[in-house]
Amino acid sequence: MKKENSVSTALPVLFGFFVMGFCDIVGISSDYVQRSFNWSPLMTGFVPSMVFVWFLFLGIPVGNRMNKWGRKNTVLISMAITIVGMILPLLVYDSVTCMAAYALLGIGNAILQVSLNPLLNNVIANKALLTSSLTAGQVIKATSSLVGPEIVLLSVGCFGADKWYYCFPILGLVTLLSAVWLIATPIEREKAAVSDKNLSMYQTFALLKDRTILLLFLGIFFIVGVDVATNFISSKLMAVRFFWTDEQVKFAPQVYFLSRTVGALLGAFLLTRIAEMKYFRMNIVACIVALLVLIGVEDATVNMICIGAIGFFASSVFSIIYSMALQALPEKANQISGLMITAVAGGGVVTPVMGGAIGSVGIAGGLLVVLACVLYLTYCAFGIKVAADT
């Protein structure tokens, strides 16, 4: 397959990562949902689940169907679903339509993540730049995550706290612009192998028999869990420990996402010069140190630094794991993409567990859930043997 090399072709694909970052508004918006409907911490913990659980059900089926639909068309389908979801709360705002909006945001995001990463592969001719390009996409996603809380607060500031959901049509408009840009950009369709045209769920899950693929699958599960859980707990931690106001707590997720953006940007540069596994190992060890300090030290400045450090050091892990999986079985890229994106459901599994831990033993319990995820990633970093290690 001939691959396009022009910047004009890659840009609309990379901009899709900005849409991908919209799911991270669940961190700050969950606080407003909790107040609107008087939900418990456990129930509020299911708000991220409504976004991320769809990765579990849609990752593999969409990855398999993508052979028929084409990667670009699949991306456009995801954006159409997202736009519909962003309109719903404007029609009727209640707990049902609100959760439906989150669900459609999650469905669209799941389909987008399955298809957008391989589509980037269509326009990046140099395989050596794939990990760096995927990390650049994560920089854009992190930038979107950083802007997301501001969009929510803009809606609150302009229309009042009870109209926070007016942020949804803003996100829908940006998604529409992204879709139009992609439609207007010619991208040569990939050629699917004949053996890929009638894939089953079993055939895709069978890839987990490979130990490396299994470890990478669980790695995606837990790194997304760390990302969503840290975003989810950051504002709550500052409010509980230091009695910060609504205006103050917004800075916690913003520090997290800003640090993640800087870390991903630096990672995009360093990964062209440092071996993937070496970079993975250094960052995940630093992430453990930051979490231990966050758990043990109750100082506002130190805690904010630690929240930022987690975002910084974890920022490139998803890209590294995803790229390693694609390179492990490049001839099964669509299947691998669907399988790995299925693991993004970790974001929907970890937060209810965290919500339960917070309700039972407090903020420290929630942080221990994040630590458990990072400890698995440490095993993953040192347990996978790749050619570069030898």
C-alpha cells in the first residue's frame, strides 16, 4: 500500500486525537453530575464507566469490521456518533439523557481509538517514526484533555452551574469540524488481507495466547486505569484534604493534563533517540515514587507536584505499549488495534473500584487503587523481553 507523506494529509488525522481527548471531561464534570442528581461517590464512579466500558464491547468487533468499512470511514462513523451524543442533553436534561450522552461519547470514542491509530499508520511511511507519531497524537489528546475542564467551566461561568452540560454542544461542534476536514482530505484506503475479511471474536482473542501480546493488553488496561483514575481523584483529593473550593480544585486536573501534555511532547522527541523499553522502565519507576509521596505526604504544594508528576511520567506509556503491539504482529494491525483498544475499558473498571475504596476508607484507599495499577505496569515494563534488550 502506498502511503501519503505530506503534512497536509497527516494533520487532519492528528487533529482527530483532539476529539479523542473529549472523554477526559468525565473527571471534572462528574463533580457537577454528582451535585445535580445527589449521587453517592460509588454511583459517581460509574460516570467514567459509561464512557470507557464501551471499549470492552466494541474494540474487537469494530477492529474486525474495519477491514470492510475502511479505517477512514470508521473514524467518520465514530465522529457522527459523538455529535449525536453531544446534542442529547440540550433536548432533555435529566439523569437518563445525561448518562446517554456519556455513553454515546464513549461509544464514539471507542470506535475512534480503534480506527484512528491505524489510520495514522496509513499516512506515516517511516516505521521508525510510528511510535513518535503516536506519541505526538497523545500530545494533541492531552492538550484536548487540558482544554476540556476550561470548556466545562466556561459553560458554568456563562450559564450557571446547573447548565454545565452546555459544554457538550461545544465539543460536538469541534467534532463536526474535525469530520469535515477529514472528509476533505484524500487518504488512500488500506488493503485488507483476504484472511482478515471474515474474522471472529475468537480469532482475535486467540492472539492473547502470545505472552507478549497478553502482557501488552493488560498494560493498556492498567495505564488507562491510571490515567482516568488520577484525573478522577485529583480534584476530590484537593477538596477533601485541603478544603479547596470549586474554583481552586479545577487546577488539579489541569496540572495533571498540562504535565501529561509536556511529558508526551518530550516523549515524542526522546523516543526517536532512546529505546522504548528503557524509556518505559525509567518513567514507570518515577511514577511509583510520585504515587508513594502523594499517599504519604499531605501538603498541598507537594500533592499538586505529585499529581503533575504522575501525568508527566505516565504520558508516553500508552503509545509505547500500543506501538510495541502493532510492531509485534504488523500483519494483523486491525485485529491488534481492536484488541488493545478493548483494554481501554480499564478506565471504566478502575474508577468504580476507586469510588468504592474512597467511600470505604477515604482518599488514601483510592490512591492505593492507582498504585496497584502502576505496580502491574512495573511488572510489564521489566517482564517483556524484546529484541532491543538483547
